[in-house]
Amino acid sequence: MLEWIQTNDHIFWWATAASVATFVVSLIVVPILIARLPADYFIQSARPERPWEHMNPVLRIVLLIGKNVLGWLLILVGLVMIPLPGQGVLTLLIGLMLVDFPNKYKFEKWLITRERVRKTVNWIRHRAGREPIRVD
């Protein structure tokens, strides 16, 4: 393993840089996104309408493709970073949240019903002056 790292050190450095960048960006972006969620987001039976649903169809498709490509890239980088020091699991989760897949909203609802996740989300919302997320 050590020999492989020494012969492929550029991969190691790129993964380290991606890990640091993901960590810094997540510290800034994740709390903003959590604070912007409506408190009743997870009470609805279906996913609320997205802000770009009424945009120009071409722009909407470009945004959708870009979001999914970024999501899959973060999933791949997260998988690479899992054995390395850094934010592999966080990067993987951010990627999963960006990618569209069947029953994604159900998965998100299931995830927010986990007590530790909900407490963390509500702590972030409390610090932002927002009301707690409500779940069924």
C-alpha cells in the first residue's frame, strides 16, 4: 500500500486537496442550505416544487444535468476519500443529496427522522434564528 501511494502520490495530493476543499465549502454552504429549508419541508407527502421548475426549459435541463454531474463527481470523490483522512462520508452524503434518483424524497425524510440528524439540523437552524424542522 505504501509503495502504491509513493508511486501515485499525485492522486493522493489531489484527493487531499479535494478533501480540504469539500470540508471548507461544507462549513459554509451546508448551514446556509439547512437554514433556508422551510420548517414544514418534510411534513409534505411529496417533494415541494423546486425553484427552477418554471424557468426556461433549456436552462432548467442544463441546471439539472449540472447538478447531477456535480453530485456524481462528489460521490466518486467521497468514495475515494473514505479510506483517506478527510470528509469522505460528508462528501458522499452531499453528492447523494444533489443526485436525482427514485424515492430520494423518502430517503431524505427517513434520514431527518434519525434523532441525531434532526438534533444537529435543528441546532444549526437555532443558531441561524430559524424554527426547528418539523417531521411527521
